[in-house]
Amino acid sequence: MVCLVTGSSRGLGRAIALAFGKTGHKVVIHYKDKSREAEDVASQIKESIILKADVRNFKEVKTLIDEIIKKWGRIDTLVNNAGITQEALLLKTSEEDFNNVIATNLKGPFNFIRAVAPYMMKQKSGHIINISSIAGIKGKQGLSAYSASKAGLIGLTISTAAELSRYNIMVNAVL
């Protein structure tokens, strides 16, 4: 079984990658900037590869997915974990910060789902787990961009689940 965890060089993504590694999965360690941290995670997993991509860039994401298919021939689980937050009150949130949070937290998972779905559809199996937040349902003061991105991710999850279920692909969000 092959598992890709986005943003797995540190934090929650690191813990998720290590947990999949302990269960015998082949794990793809994804990072954007933290190569040393990614190498540390990979050193603790029996079978792993480290791949770099900016989740906001579909071309980089597609290249990453193609490299996984070339190496292992499949992807069984995608965990969309990579995310950022820009804490600021709405009136102090710049358009640039808002766009960056939406591009990372919502467009990033969209890019990865678009890139892996054809392979999972061909396999007639797969799991996609989107890491969202209760802030996507309840909102939170000072986190308007983050809350909006996580609400969008919940909507993306529901729509994607409806579209891909006929291919035996399970899509869930974890808050």
C-alpha cells in the first residue's frame, strides 16, 4: 500500500506519515521547503521516498504524482495535510495573505485530488483524507482566511466523495 502525506516534513503531517510507516505502508514524504526535516521523517520509515512540490502549482503536483506512479505503480491513500494560517482580524488581512491561505489550504488539495484521481479510478480503489478544521464550520476570530479555506475544503470533500464513490474511492474530511 502506498500513502502520500502532503506537508509531512513536520507537525501533524510528520505524525501521520510515521503512523502509516509503522503499519507497513510505503510512504511518500512531501515537503515544500524543509528538506532536512523530510529526510529525518523518511529515515524512520522502512520504505519511503521524499518529493518536493508547491501544492499551489498543479504542474509541480502532477510531476510529483507521476514520480510516485513511476516508482511504485499506484497510490492507495492521499492525505491532504499541507496547510498554513495567517492570523489577523478580517480588516487587517491583506488580499495577498488571504489568497495565499486559500491557494495552499484549498487549491492545494484540489490539485492533488485532480492529479491522483485518474490513477485511483483506474485502480478502482483509493482513500483521500482531507485535513480540515472545526474552524471551517464555526469560524474563529482572527482566522477568516483559514476558516474560509477549511469550509471550502469540506465542500470539496463532499463533492469529490459523490463523484468518486462509484470508483470505490472513499473521500473524507477530518476536522
